Amino acid sequence: MRTQSSVPVARFKSLCKEAIPSGVIGALLRRCGVRRRCPPIVSAVELIQCLVFHVMAEAGTLAQPVKALTGKRITDGALSQRRAVLPVESCEQIMAAALKPKARPAQHPGAFYHGLRLCGLDGSQFSVANTPQVKKRMRQAKSRRGRAAFPKLGGAVMVELGLHNPLAAAIGAGGEWEMVLAKRVLAAPPEDSLLIKDRDYGTAELVVGLPAHGQRHVLARVKAHLKRRLLEVFPAGRALVDIPSGKGKRLMREMPGRVRRNGRGRATTVRLWTSLLDWRRPPAVELLEL
């Protein structure tokens, strides 16, 4: 079994310093209420870095990367206690400070569309072990056959579609629904970007809630029953529509289309909304291909 990371220790420390310096991690932890132990065997900053290194190793116990990175010996039981007192908010704030766009137009042309950085938003659920601490905070998820065997932890992640690197993530430690988590990462798209969302995330609330300044655009497949106010009709069924949500609203271009899975079988009619309002360009067929 492999117990060592494929990234050398010196290289990992250099990457950590480049992504988010230790001082920034320490400041974020203090902001979240993490207090310094006197004297700490392994500091909270070192623990965060060792956790990342441990994930990269994909095997072994946490005590092994701690020994490799810091030279300190500490039991896995003690490390588990230290991990338990780290608030979830600290992880999200560290991710917000460290995650940045990586694609470059010259090196990764496929990561862009007409100068807009392609981004995506999706969510998932993960099974969590039935420990006493987990059972106290979380309930077992429901399924079609009754209660699931394990509690489920939800998450929502926004990524660059070209390189698949994350730009933001939200963790549902309190059992929050995926749509609630998605709202917490809506501010993550960088300027000059096009956020692509599937039908589950193509809701009026998530479309209107996306920041519009800085050329932040959206392309979403939406369900047929969603209401909108028709403002102007263009050729081939395309239209300019007004999308209301709560006290806000946003202009969208609506486009119908028909797609086949892998180019075969029965065609499915889809409905797209985009904040790229010119009905001539980019062409609807190109947006449908995206």
C-alpha cells in the first residue's frame, strides 16, 4: 500500500506558500475563533497543511504526513481530537482565499469561449461514517427505500471547465440542501466568464442571483414550466425575456433546441437561458453545443 505522497515534501511546502501563505491561514483561523494552544505540539496551521498533504497521499494515516512535514510525532487519536475542534467555516474561508482561476488563453484556448472563461456549477452528496459525533449532528438521509445507511454530507462546487480546478466550494455540515449551498458560491465566477449550469441549477433564483457586473454571464438549461415575461420575439423561436425572482429580475435570451445523446436516438427538446442578449451572436447552435 502506498503511504507517501507523489509530491515531494519540499515541493509541497513551496506550493503551499505560493497558494496561501501560513500567515494568511493563521489569520483566517483566528477569525473563525480557533485559539492557539500553549504550547501546541502541532499548530493549527501545520494541521491544515498536513491534512492537504494527507489527501494527496491517498493512503496511510494522518500521523505519517505530520511526521514528514513537521518532523513531530503525534498519535492519530490526538490528531483526530485536533481536527474535531476545527470549525467548518475555517475550511471554507481557506478555500476562498486559496482557490483562483488557472487557465490562460494562450495555453488553454479550450477553456474559453469568445474570450469568456468557461465555468460550471454542480453539487453532490457524500456518505459520512456513523460516529457518535456525526449521529449527534446529522440525521440519516432518506431514500426511496427508507432511511439510508449513512448520513449524507452535501456540497456544491464551482470549477473552471477547461482545467477542472475548483474556484469555490460550500459544505453542508448542517444538512443544507444543494440549492442552498449553490447560492453560497454564486459570487465565485471571475470577471469575463460564462457560467454553465444544468437543469437542476437552472432556477430563476440562481440565474438572477449571479452577479452581472464585470462581464459575468450565465448559460443555463431550464425546466419548461419556469415562468418568465416575454418582451420581444426573434426568429427561430428565440426571445428576449424578463426573469423575476423575489425583488430582483434579469434580462435573458431564451433559446429552444433539440439534442440527442451521443448523436443518436430520440431527440429531446431543451430550453436555454443566457445573459448573452444579442440573438445573432453568439449563435444559438454554438451555445447549445456548449
